[in-house]
Amino acid sequence: MHSQLYLSGRLAADPEFSQTKKGNLIVKLLLETQFVRETTQGNFQSETVILPINFFSREAEAVRNCQRGDALTVGCHLYGTEFRTPEGIAKRSTQIVADQVLQVVARQKEAYDGLRTR
């Protein structure tokens, strides 16, 4: 079963870069977005969450120049892994992996950013 997600938000930090064993680019972004849930019937609460998203290959190239504050919309899926600790205990992990970059909007600077007033 394949879970498809569409996430939008702003980057909470500059990208982190690494490479696969074959030298392909990996980009990890922290996406700040809003999680909205119903608290009581008809009442909703919003809270800010930061989600780590991994980008590989073509998608990594598309976001490599992003900066903190940029807006991003991305299609992704959940990728589950299982591993064993040195003590032999089985652990599970879930990652968010980007499938497509739908939109990147550079952060807008203030209209008078850097100007002095007299």
C-alpha cells in the first residue's frame, strides 16, 4: 500500500545535503506547516509542526537552492523501515520521501529591507 501526501509550508531551516553511496544528491528539508484537528464537535485547533522531508535525484535538484523561509508544496509518500539495535531489538521508523516538487516560492524580502530612514 502506498500513502500519498501533499504538504505545503515554509522551510524552517536551510537544506542539509548528503549523498547516496553512488554519489547521488540527497536533500533533507524541514517543512513548517499547520496541523489542524477537531477538538470538539465544530471546534478546531491549529498547531505548528515541523516535518523532515527527504528528497532524492530529480526532486533533490529541484530544491537544492531553497533557503529558510521559502514556501514549498510537495507531493510525497511515507516510507517505513525496520532495523535492529545492537541489543537485537527490532525498531521501526517512518520517513517522508518527496515524489514531486509542485511549487517553490522564494521568501519575499521586506519592501524597505536594508534601507535607512532619516
